[in-house]
Amino acid sequence: MTALLDTPAPINEAGELAPQLLELAPDARAAWVALHDFVEAELRDGGDLADVKDVASKAADNAARLAALFHVFEAAPGR
């Protein structure tokens, strides 16, 4: 964790933050799309997630964020 925190922020020539773009592998993207579509279908009135729309609607995006964090920690300096 210390090595990650000590890593300088990626700054471009204009002095702006320029984070690395991560892309999902094709099978991971397919799983993400399936999760997204499932959740969206359950958000409808009468769906299992209809009462928690504000939280459930963010599930697929949060899963992608977690995947990015797992990737960063797995590839961290000193591992």
C-alpha cells in the first residue's frame, strides 16, 4: 500500500491529471454487460430491485471500479 501511495500521480504536459485507462477483457466485459442488463431489468416496477433503485442502479459501475482496484493492487510495485 505504501508503494502505491508513494507513486507520483500521472500528470500530462499541460499539468493535468492523466490517469491510465483500463479496459475490461472481452469475457469480463461480457460479464459486466450481463450484470448491468440483469440489474436494469430488476429495477422495473415490481422487480426485485425496484425498492432500492438508487443503490442497485450503481451496481455494475461499482463492480467495474472494484475490478480496477483489484487490478491495481495485483500489479502494485513490490508485489
